[in-house]
Amino acid sequence: MLTYLDRPRTEAPGALRRPQAVVIGSGFGGLAAAIRLGARGYRVTVLEKLDAPGGRAYVYRQDGFTFDSGPTIITAPWLLEELWALCGRDLHQDIELKSLSPFYDIRFHDGSVFTYSGDAEAMRAEVAKFSPDDVPRFERFMQQSKKIYDYGFGVLADVPFSSFATMLRAVPKIALLGGHRTVYGLVSSYIRDPRLRIAISLHPLLIGGNPFSVTAMYCLINHMEREWGVHFAMGGTGEVVKGLAGLIRGQGNSLRFNAEVGRILTTEGRATGVELTSGERIDSDIVVSNADAPWTYTKLLPQKRRRWTPAKVRRTQYSMGLFVWYFGTNRQFPAIKHHTMVLGPRYEGLLRDIFKNKTLAEDFSIYLHRPTATDPALAPPGCDTFYALSPVPHLEADCDWQAQAEAYRRRVEQRLEETIMPGLGASIVSSRMMTPQDFATRYNSYLGAGFGPEPLLWQSAWFRPHNASEEIEGLYMVGASTHPGAGIPGVIASARVLDKVVPHASALV
């Protein structure tokens, strides 16, 4: 059984010294970074503020229910297979990934449902159900999505955009692929039916972006899902986190919990270790921050900087906030699929309120996760586990979540009961919530944003906080707020960049 103990490892007497690396945060990016650094000869210590690993993928257990707090799907499982292979292990011997088909239902406000899947023929039939004339246009869009994926993820995802020259070399191809357009704009250039435009363009919301403003390079997600599928880890996403932590232990490295970093130590412009909020100092040769990059630059480093100044951090546009309601029921809802999106009456207007106006609107859309549709063991017998996520403004909005959270939860409950879950209210036996304020206090997320800086064209690649810090030598960034961006594939890919920017341990001995 894979275990992780809150204690450091020590090297054998007389052993050749291995360079030290500290990783701040144990989200997917931090765990992947620790494994890659361990494979490159570093002695690694992962420091986590919370009492268990995972970051936004933390696991809550209450009343017999298991709630994944954040990510719920695995795409591009080859990225995980690669990490297991670095440790001489087989992912599929440790983790059971269940391929989902269909991927999810998208329920429009008028009651019509688009069932999204990786089956090309089934997708043609779904498109034809809404607009037969859009079938050939959808096929052309998917061909374009593949081209964007092949370059945007296949080539650029692990490119360290350390210099503007690298960005300039990429610009012509990005422009040729339509990256200067928005996701919704590119989708609309192919698709005519308004509901299909919504169904095919909403993917950026899964990584914190507004389809009406983020670069069309994120249309790569459409192909990524078709190519690699949508998977669920049996036992929940927390089982993948546990597996990654076990790999780190197996390399002889350590994870420490309840160990919040208060500042990054520097000497003559170089990172030399960290100081915990407890006052303990840990020396290291390099520091990798999986913490939110704006938090890293504004809270963990000296204020005197050239590029990521407090003013620039404030000027950056951030992803939306998230309201998440976790709940368990004393009966099952077998008609509900594993993933369902219940859309409200507005699409563009609602997103404008969330991202531009920073207003908590009366209407909303819901992503409903029912993991017990695939793994009944995540709830007591005869029960169901759910979480309902609603995109909301981040903390620039004039919203007191302490006062409004319960009222908002009741509105979400009422909406689900009126649409797809009749009798929901009477069946709830376990409940908890997270708001943007919780993201800010629990995860040190700037403005309580769910996914860091929004993935706009001018906030991507070179324009994003760099994987190798522009400010401090020996400091590196992984996770959602650096290149290539949010989502499990993105944050794991950010750790792949380290292989190109962090010297091999042998070079530091």
C-alpha cells in the first residue's frame, strides 16, 4: 500500500551529497515537479500548508462520503504514465482509470440535452439532432482543433518561454491557427446553431477562461478529449494524488504537511531556501513554487522587483471564482450521469457579469459531478456523492460570501431540484461549501481566483509568469499560474518544462 508519512528522510552516513530542492505546495504541479527533480538526482522536500497532499485536489471525507474538492477528470493519461515510468513503475498497476463514455451531458435552459463524447459518429448524430447543416462544419472544426492541439500542446506545452524571441518564433504559427481569435469566435466561424456554439465553446471554463476572451489556442481541448478520452480514477482523483506522493517517497524524498512557507530566502538575487511561518529555515540549492505565482511574488519574495511588481500583479486579469457545494444524499439518482452541465438562461451575458462586471448575477450555470455513477464506493450503500460547481466572480466583486454563501447554495439546490433532481432537498444528509474566499484563505489564491491568471493571449506563454523566474535565480514555477496553464494536463506539463530549465543535480555537486 502506498503511504506518505510527515517526516523527512536522511541520507546515509558517507553518502555523496545530493543537491537539495524545496517544492512549495503539493498540487499536481508540485508533485510532478518533485518526481522529475528526484529522477534528476535532487533530494527533494515538498512543503504543504494543509494536512494532506493535493492542493486544489484535496479530499474531504465526512459522514461516509468521499468528496474530491477540485479536479474530477483525467485527460491525457500518458502524462501520468510518464511520471510513473520515471520511477520504474506502471501507473495502471497502482491506479485504475475508468474511461467514461459519454463524457458529459450539457442541458440547456430549454431542456434540450447535448451528449458530448469521444465517439465521432455519436458526435455527428448529436450535432445533427440540433442542426444537420452543421455536421460538416463541425467536422472541419475538429480538424482545426487537431491542428491546434498538435502545435499548441504537442509542441509548445513544454517549451520554456524564457525569452521574447521564443514567443516571436511561435507567433506566425499561432496566428495561422487562429490563435488571435477567441474560442467562441473560432467556433462560431464554423458552427451556425447557437446552442451548438455554446456546447462546443465552453471548454475554457474548465480551466478558468471566458470563451469570449481567451485565445482560440484553447480549442485544443476539444481534440485532446477525443484523442485521449475522459477518465475517472477509481476511488477519486485523490487516489492519483496518493499515488504521486507514494512515488516521491519511493525515490527517498519527503513530503511535510502543516508546513506553510512564509518567505523564500534569497542571497544576492538567488533563492537559497525557505522560511516556514513557524520560523524554521530550510536551506536548498533550488526552490520550486507550486503556489499561486501572484502569491509567490507578492507574499513570499522581497517587494523590490523589476517585472512582477505588486502593480503588475494587480493589473493582471484573473480567472473566475468558484462556488462549490459538496453534498451527499440518502438515496441514489440513477438518471444523473457522472458529469452534467446545467446551463442557465444566459451564456454570454452571464460570463460578462462574471469576468467583466464582477457581479454576482441572479442566474447561474452548474457543473454537477456524480462520481458514484462510476464508483459507488465513494458513498455509503444506497447513497450518492455529488458536487455542484457554479462559476462566480472572484473577490474583486462586491460580495460578502460569509453572508451570502448559504443563500446561494439554496438557489443551486432549488435549480437542481426543479430541473434534473426532483426531491433533492429532502434527501440531503451531508453538505459543505467552498467559496472564492475559501480559495483565497485555504489555497493562497490571489483574489480567490480558481485558476490563476486568465488564459488570454497576452497572458499566455512568454506573457505568463515564467517557469524559470525572471526575478530570482534558482527559483522556478509550476502549476496553473505559469506556462502552459491550468487543468491537470497543463500543470503536469509545467513540471516537464523543468527538465529544460533546471540544471541536472550532477551539475551542482
